[in-house]
Amino acid sequence: MCQFSKWMSTFVLHRRVARQCHLLSGLNKEFLQIQHLHKAYGKPKAEANKREGEEVVLQSPDVVPVPESYRLHYNPSSYYTTWSMLMSTACVSKRESEEDEHYLIRPTCSFRQKRNHYSVSSSRRLSSTKTTLLELALNKGSVAKAQSKYCRDYPPTDIKVSSRAFQKCRPEYASMSLDLTQKPSPVEAKQALLLLHKVTVLKCSMTTSDLAKFFTELSHLYDSSTVVKSDTRFIMLLRYSVENLHHFTHSELLEVLKSFVWLDLPSTHSVLGLYEAELRCRASQMSFHQLLLAADLWRCLRRQVPRFLEHLYDSVKLDVEQISVPEMVQLLYIIGESRHCPSKLVHPIEQILLHNLDRLQPEEVGAVCLALFKSQTSLSESTVKYLVDKAYSLAEEVSDFAMVNVLKLLRFSYLDHRGWLQVMVQEVPRRAPRMDVQGLMHVALACSALHYRNDCILLAIAERIPSLAPSCRSKDSSKLLWAFGTLGVLPSQCTDFYPSLTEALRQRKSEFQRYPEHLLSGLLGLAFVSQFPEDLLAFALSPEFVNLSIRNSQLELKKDLFTLDETVALELPHFTGPRLSSELCDEVTKLLWNYAQSDVCQKPEVLQAECSLQELLGGEEFVVKRMILPHTRSIDLEVHLDSSGEPIPVKKPIQDASSSGKKPYTSRLNGGWERVNLEVALTEELLAQLTNSKGTMDHFTPPSAYHSSLLHRKDLDKASRLLGAELDPTNGFSKVYKQPSTHRILHKATVKLAIQVSNRNHYCYQSQQLLGLHAMKRRQLKVAGYRVLELPPWEWFPLLRKSRAEKLAYLHCKIYSSLNSA
């Protein structure tokens, strides 16, 4: 037993030494360089004077010549760029999208949009492509030389927004966060140099309290921290702290981390990795407040510490019932800034939030919404509704930043809140003149995601943006253009809005090499409202930019490029710039059609429209379900009629019939209904529809399956006269005459009909106005020589539950009324 104890003691000691060696390995190389420096260039003069018995005189670090190869380089800008890219990539890896399948939750609110996966979406993912900067063609000609009126100098905006403002709401936050607005009182550089000299005097005799005190006092020199960090004695101090790392108390360790924040230590510094490892080992011994404070300090240092956060989240699971409001909000802030919430934590977070919801202050509501948005945490719809209810009750008190965060959460949840949206009609115009461009962009983007068009909101934004356009990032410009184009805000309604943002895109052309999706989103938004800046289009379709876009596997930009290219072909026939290759167009077309066959083509409203049209017109050959304009990403039911109104067989495209080896859809009604006695039930609703009365706009829900029913005859003669057709009770509608005597068909050529089976996702919220992509499609179908025939959801969906005869009567009236109205 004694031998076993000795063996265990030796083993533990060996592991401790190995761990210490691992902690020190990160600094060995730097320290060896420092030793070499001392040998080559001598000791600092202050230390040499002491050995000679002379009075110590502090010297400036400039006295000691340090070769460039041994200097510590600190470049904050390069770090921040890397951090922003990492954060943006982490944020979108779970997404919009700004909107995938997991965004959809069963609606209990008054209205809930369904996600349309088959539509263009504004890209939010950031490119990681690291190629040389493209030589943009935009530098050519007078466009680049001429100074646009939108490039004039505006007074800089002095709008500061802090995501940590909620920490001012309660004093309890002081123990679990660092107040970045309360900087330590500054000290003179001479005093800092004296402290560094003490390091060379005390050396290894320093205790952990001495080390913590040195770091704390040096942190007061934040205005000249670069001088301190480049001093060799500061590096020695870091080494001594690592050697004594496991001797620090929890409080001392956190104080040292605070000092690193004020000294602005780079997040990639090797010392920080050693401190993180030490904190992970101590996590089980630290209090919840200490863990929150440590996590907040890592956030202030802009260092990602996922393994440490795992320990924090494990402690939350144990303390669900004891977490207070400040602890909950601070925890959610940490989760949001880390851009990830573990699935095991979602339910406890929801319970804690519901328990503390009534006690939240206005800024805390905004912080919670932002955290859920950043971490892409999907709570139940009822919880989100309660949270927005709380924001609604505080609408006049919340800051602009908190208001925008609530809209971000609604955008992510894809859930409307009527009360909140109505309040925005008053609040956004009142606040817009003082808001920054990022806040306005998120307001517009939330409206477009919810398909909510309100001119009071949008025109207030449009009035403010031109003055902010010179400071817009490419992301801001592109998403504003996308949002306004999606909602169909015409250039005539805001004369300076579109030109100012288009010019802002030109001025930020260097950003397109890193973020190609920004240019495509902006150009698509412009195309929705018939705006085509040819210089930007030529650049976007150039081979260099196309290759840059399609090489990025994280982004699906091929579809956007295809939509843009085909739009140019249809609406800009004089365009002489570059175009996409036929191979790329064929590839995207096949991809889109394969998806359409498995999704859109199988929707009940589409299947029933196809079957009814085939029955009405006399066979399958007269109706073809296909994508007339594949780049618009939706399907059409194509019908051809001759000059007398008789249907003409439609030639089926080869790719439609042969795609995936499947046979074209065959009507289940063919042959079976010819022997069914048809009796038409003329209801008031049917009469209203047949006499072109305004359709109802009541909410509707498409049926889950098709149910056929026998028809009951009540007034067959009246129906025949109304429809201008002869109905044979023995043969059903198989003998409906296509040239009714009451209709005067005046067409001299073949009429090509593009029948649109639309749904409410094609329209603005509670409106009959088409969204940008679908309005553009109708416009381009007319350019391509088609007559567009709408089967709007408020008319067609209620008929899905009606009889076969009522569907056929509706379609007959629609088709031939459209011919007469042309």
C-alpha cells in the first residue's frame, strides 16, 4: 500500500510538471529571444547602473536599441478584420437567412408568413475567398471620373450604439461584467517605467499578489499601452505570471484578465491561451458570477473560448431555479456574442426567460432579443410572442438600438406581431432622423422578411438614407436596395434613395472581392424595380467576378447570377457587356427544375389547377406545367389558344419530360368522371365569382388532400347561360364549347397564357401587391410574349374545397374573360 501511494504521488507530480511545461512552452521562444537580445545589446542601463553602485536612473525604452526581428508586433486592425469575418461566418452557419426549415414554427399569432424556399433571398454569409483584388471595370469612362452629387461630403454622423448598454440598468451587473466606459485613472509613462524596473529587481521573488498589482497598475497606462507591451520587462512579467499561474486566487486571476483588457492585449497572444486553460481547470470551483465575469472578459478581449463556455453552460443547467434577472440577461449576452446556444440549454433558457419576463427593463428586453437573434436560438412561438408583448408595452421607452433588436428577432423567427408593427408606424418615422444607417437597414430588412410594406416606415427611411449613403458599407447598401426592391417601393416614390445607394455601391467596389453576395443582392433589388446600372451589371457578369462567386462553397450565388443574367437578356436587349456561359445557365436551370418537381409541382393548389385545366380544355396535351422563366424560380401552367379561343396542344420541353426519368403528372380524373352525372350547385359565392365580383380576402388554409364529391343540379340552364357553354349531364364538362356565343374573340394570332397559381408568400402582408421578384416575373412574361393569368390565393384556395364543376366554371370564366379584356 505504501509503494502504491508513492507511485501515485510520483504520477501526480509528473502530470503537474508536464502541465506546467505545456503552459510555459508558448513563451519559451520569446524568452530565449529576449535573452539573446540582452547578450547582443547589453542590459538596460538602469540595471547596469545599479550593479555599479550608482543611483538608478530610469531611461526611456528608446535608449535600448531593439532589432526589428525581436520586436513584438501589434496590429489591431488585422485582428478585428479576422474577428468580424469569424463572427459573421459563425452567425450565418446556422441560418437566413436573413429563414430555413427550422425557422418555421406553428403559428398562433394573427398572421404568419410561410417560408418560400423557392425565392431569391438576400445573402448574409460572408465570403472567405482570399484572392487578389479584382481589376474592376468600373474605373473606366466618365462614370468613375465624374463626381456624383451623392458622393458629396456630408457631416459625419455622431451616433454611438453599444450592445452592453443594458449593463447600466442594475448595479448587480458590476460583479459579472466589465464596464468599458469606466476606464482606470491614467498614470504617467515615467511611473509605468518605474514599475517595470521593479520587475527586474524582484524577479522570481514576486508573489501572485505582486504580479496582479503590477498588471493592474500598468493597465492605467492604456493610452500608451503599445510602449509597455513592447518593453522586454513586460514580457518578463508575463512569463513570471505564467510560472505562478496555478498559485493565483480566482479573484487575482480575473484582475489580471481585466488588466489585459485595458492594455488591449491581442486576442492571439499565446499568454491568453494559457490563462484560458487555467480557467477551464478551475471552472468547477468558481462561482456562477465569476464564470460570467470571466466569459465577459474573454468577450472584451475578443477571444473565442468555446471550451470554457461549455463549463459555464454546464453550471447553468445546475442553477436554473436560482438565476436572477441580471444573471439571465448577462448569460444570454454571452451566448449571443459566442453565436451559439447548445441545444441542451434552449429549454432551461426558455424557462428562465418566462419566469423573469415581467421584471425585464427596456434595454434588457432589447439585449435578450439581440442575443436570441445572434445565437440563432429558436424558442417556442408563444415565448417569442410574450417577449415581443413585453417590448410592445415598453415601446416608447426602449432605445433605438433595442427597437431594432426586437425587429431582428421577429425577422429571425419569421413571425409577425400586429401590435408591434403598428407601433413601428409611429416610432420609426419619429426616430429615423437620428438613427444610423445600420439600424435603418435592419428595420427595412425586417419589413422585407415579414413582407410588411408600410409607406410611413419605408419613406421615412428613404428620406434619411441619402445623407448617410457615403458612410454605407456595401452590406448596408445592398440590403437596403434588396429590402426596398422586394417590397416594390418605386423610384418615383423616393427620388434620391436608389441613386444614392447605387453610387454607394460604386464607391465600395473594393469590398465586392471579399463579399460578392453584396453586389448581387443590391443589383437584384434594383432589378425588381426596373433599375439597371449597366456598369455594375457588366462587372457582376464579368468572368473574373463570376469565377470568384462560384468558387465560394459557402454561398449559393449561382442562382443569383443566373437570375441577374436572364433579367438582363429580357429587359436590357441593347446590353453589350459579358454574359454567363450556357453551361452554367443549363446547370442552374436543371437544379431549379429538379427542386420544383419535388416541391412546388406537388402542392395541392397546383395539382388541382392542372387537373381542372386539363379537364376543361380536353386533355393533358393542352396544359404543360413548367418553368417558362427558370430564373424567376417558380412554375407556370402554360396554355395556348388560337384566334377563335380553341386550345392548341403545347409542345412539352424535353427537359420537363425527361427530368429524373419521371413521367409527367397524369390527371387522376381522366376517364373516371365521364360516366358521372354532373349537377351544378350555383351558390351566391360562385355567382359572385362568375360575375367578376371582388373576391374575399379572408384568411384561407389550403386543404391537405383533394376530395372529390358528387355535384347536385339546381339550375343547370342558368349556369349554361351564365357560362356561355352547353353542359351535358351525361358527359360532364368534356363537351364545354370553347367559343361561347356571348363572347367576342377578336384575337388574330395564337395566345400564349402563363397561368400563375400564386400563394400569399407572393404578396405583401395583408395586401394584393406582389413582391418584387414576382412582380418582375409578370413583367418579364409579358416581354416574352405571354399573357399572364392569375389564380390569386383569395379566389383559388377557397375553391379547393368546392365541387369540380365550380372549379371548372371559375377557370372557364377566368380564361375567356382574360381574352376579351385584352
